[in-house]
Amino acid sequence: MNEQFLSLVPVYGIPVIAMIVMLGCLGIPMPAAVIMLFGGSLAASGDLPMLPTIAACFAAACTSDQIGYWVGRKGGARYVASFAARGPKRQRLVDRAEDYLERRGVLAIFFTRWLLAQISPYINPVAGAAGMRWRAFSLASVSGQIIWVSTYNILGFIFSRNIIAVAHVAGNATGFLVAGVISIVLFWYITRVLHYSIKRRKRRRYLKPRGRRNRS
């Protein structure tokens, strides 16, 4: 199936890339990451302009995020429950998305754009149903999609001569095992730093100035 989609890209160009990325970010089984790699390789060969390709992928990914968010916001918990009831795999993904959102909040939106992209289509309606603020969701979504879209397109541009091998590695979970472990460690370290920084800020707010302490 991936080869069929790849064969459409040289013919129809950027619109096909954007459409596949958008559908993939909505949870439909589409090779979004592979298509972006291929788009970057076509940009390296001069068949596609690089910046418009990245911009189209970015717009498509952000549009999918907004669709998922507002579907959850308007449909609420009923939509999320009916979506999860369609199969045990979706139920597990929705449960994982709900748990991750509850523990990480806005950071969950940011990291699931690129670090845990497999659950990003499911966390969007969960965020909307949970009543997350639209501005906070959008800021985290846009920031994360910038990393995801630019990374895959640039990788395709750099490794255009070995794009088939790169696409094969990108689709192989074992090939990214080491990178995944490193990403998890970095994610843990970042969240710990943020956690302690937030605690320090809260303590500073509730501590009284020295002058007032002496008076009491």
C-alpha cells in the first residue's frame, strides 16, 4: 500500500502529500511519515519546492489536530466512548491517551506530536472532551508539529539517495529502539526539571518577605 501512495506523489505532488499526512494524523492508517520522507527526497532532487512541501505538511497536520480537538469538544465523552468501542486496539489507545493526558496535561499534546505520534490522533478528541483550553492545546500542537514535520522532511532531503532504506528504518520499530530509549530518558529528564521548577515557583509565591516574617 505504501508503494501505491508513493507512486502518486510524483504525479500529483504536494496536494497528495498533504492529504496523506492529514488522514494519517486523523488516525486513518496512512504512511504519513514515509510520505514526508519521500517529499523531502523529491525536494532534494528539485522535483518539489522544499518550503511549500513542509508548509503543506505542517498545515495538514495542524488541521487534523484541530478537527480531532473540536470533535471531542462538541461531541464530548460520548464520541470518545463510541470511538473506543469499535475495537480493542482503539480502546487501548484511547485509555493510554486519557492516562497520558491526565498525568502530563499540555505537555502530553506537545510530546505526542512527535515523540509518541502513534497516540496523537486519539489524544486530540480526549483533550477536547476533557475541556482543555483551545489556546493551550493549539500552542502545544503547533510546537510539536513543527518538530515532527520538519524532522521527517529534512531527513528525506538529506538522505534522498538512500530514501528507501531510511523509510524502511522509519517504519521498523526495532530500528528505532535505541532512539526511543534515548527519547524516553530525555522526556523523563525534561519533565523532572519542569516539575521542580514549578514547585519552586509555587514556594516563592507562598513565602512571605523577610520583613513580614520578623513582624510576625
